[in-house]
Amino acid sequence: MCTGKVYLVQQALTVYRVWDSSRPAGQYGSWWSFSPPAAGLDAYREAEAICPEWSAPDRLSVCKIKPGARIAVGPGQSAQCADGSSYPPSAANQVYIPNDAGKGNIFVENCAPAVPWPQ
């Protein structure tokens, strides 16, 4: 994210995260969206500029950002993938939440049980 802005969350906001269940810590990663993911894996990768080697997303979590959290919001930057493919800068806003499960810093709450994705 190159042109994001930082915000202090005043009230709980719903966010969506698609993640790889083979990496359980990824459930509370840092990159989220205010919108449900695009339908289908290829459309999701294109919309969010996510290279295949970064993740094999197969779960969807829906949570609320805790009031008082500082987040950054802005369009995703371009991505160059290991297979030589690339994605242009994303038009979709991404939400950076500084979650760090290893340190016990989780800024989301009231998460619904993760569901298989895509369905």
C-alpha cells in the first residue's frame, strides 16, 4: 500500500479476510478488506494483487475491528509474482490492521467462525 491513510477506529467496523488454513496464524493476519472477497480465487487474486506463492487461501473470516485500533486504508500496490506474472496496482482498498498474534496484539474481535472459501 503506497497511498494509504491512517485512521483511528471510533466504532466497530466489519472486515473480511481470506486466508490459508495450512497457516493457522494467518487467520489474524494484517491484510483485510471492508468488502466481501471477489467470487472465485482468480478474481480475488486479481482484485487484491495477491501472488499464488504468497498464499493458498481457502478460508474466510469476518470480524469487527476494535474501537481504538489504528489502521491504514488504501489501494494495494502492484505485485510481481515468482512465476513471472504480475498484477497492476489494485483499485480495491485494502485495510492494514497491525495484528501480531505472537505478541498477543489482536485488533479484531467478535469473529464469526471461519468458513470454507471459495464456496
